[in-house]
Amino acid sequence: MTTTPANPHDTARILVEALPYMQRYDAATVVVKYGGHAMGNADAARWFAQDVAILKEVGINPVVVHGGGPQIGAMLNRLGIKSEFKAGLRVTDAATVEVVEMILAGLINKQIVASINAEGGRAIGLCGKDGGMVSARKLTRTTLDPETLQEQVLDLGFVGEPDKVDRTVLDWVIASDLIPVVAPVAADAEGVATYNVNADTFAGAIAGAVDAKRLLLLTDVPGVLDKQGKLIEQLSVEEARGLIADGTISGGMIPKVETCIYAVEKGVEGVVILDGKTPHAVLIELLTEGGAGTLITR
């Protein structure tokens, strides 16, 4: 059952109640994907920054991976760059990928770093390019042509997916008592092309590479819902696949759950989809008995 503090601002009380649960995450790495929609509220952004700073203070090693889709869209509109979507994915041409890198690795990344530092943490901003942390390859998708009923390959431009992850930089940052905040922008293996990588997928690859105990995907919904709209608190990988097959999990939740499955199969102990707008959602999930959202495990 989900537990919500009576007073979400009383972080001291939350921590007192959390003491029995801290030991299970002592010195563990937790990757938190902070979504573009979840970061849109000023109070929620502050609660998130507080949670991340507190995790580091109590001996847990948080790694933040952030998105920024709404912010990218807003900037493209301001610059008069028209966005084209294919199969629900933004086509990223050369002009667009420059804006993506500017917003993700620049503006948003530094805003999150500053927020965490303002709450007593010591955060540092990075992207997949730094230290060759993540190399990416071009993402390919196919769709069915409605006229010919033949499969056709979609050219999404500079949209990529993780190819390799080198954890060296992250290990060094964590050992230096810093909190890495990572933007999902990466270069190809040759260091020539820049790719915009889906933040959920990027976070899953990072979590698998650093042997994270938990991956938290903060979004704008409570978690995975059943056909009656009720939160499903826990799923196995097999059960999650079954809910995708029978249509219970649909739309934008499918790629999130697929990321969860990927991360678990890469060795992450558990992945949680939860509402980033819930006050202190990260602390509630990790440091209370009931947790929050939907936990997916092997």
C-alpha cells in the first residue's frame, strides 16, 4: 500500500520514520530518471532536489538522468523550427539536435544541478559524451505502409539508442562524494555524430552498467494501472510482458515498461515507475515500507 507523509514538507520526520529501511540501500547506487513532465512544477522540483541530496547524505549513491521533451519542444517553437513526428517519435535533424543538446546538456542539466546544490547536495552536470560515458548508435524503427501494407524503415535523423556504457566517469564522480546529473545526449562510436537518446532508455542502460540496486522512473502517472484504473503495486517481468500482450499496458507506458524489463535483465534488482509530482516520491519509494508506484522485478 502506498504511503504518503501527512506533511510532505517535514523531511526530518520522514527520515526518522525511514531509519529502519536505510540499511537495505547502504552504499547502494540508485539511478533516478527525472522526466520532463515531472520537472514542470516548482514545488515538485524542490522536493526532488531535497530527496536526492538527502539520499547522498544518508549513504546512498544517487545518479540522476533527466529528460526534457516539453522544454525542447518549447524552444524549437521559439526558434521557429518545426517538429515532425513519425510513429510518435520526434524526427531530429541537424538543426534540431543542436537545440536538443543545448537544452538538455545545458539549460536543464544546470538547473537541476543548481537545485540539488541549493538543497545541500554537491551535484555535477554531465552528458553521455563526457569521458566517453555512453556511445550511441542510430535508432531504427519500422512501420507498416497503409497503402502497400509493406514494412518501411523510418528515418528519425539523429535519434539514437545506447550502444556501450563506460562506467569509469560515474564511478569516479560517486567516489568523490558528488552526485552525477546526466543528460541523455551521446556521440557515436567515432565521436562524430551527436544523438538524442530517450531518457528512459538512457537511464536503463546506465542502471545496468553501474549495477544499480534500483532504477526509479519518475513520470506524471502513479505507475502501471490495471484495466479498472487501479495501481498495480508489483509485477514480475513475466507478468509485465503478459499485460503488454493483453493490452492492459498500452500507449506510452509500453516503452517505459520495456525499459524496466531491460534494466532488470541487465541486473538491476528492481525498477519502479512512479509519479514525480508526489511530494518526496523518491524518499517514499526507497525509505518507507509501502513505497510508491509500480515495482517490477525478476
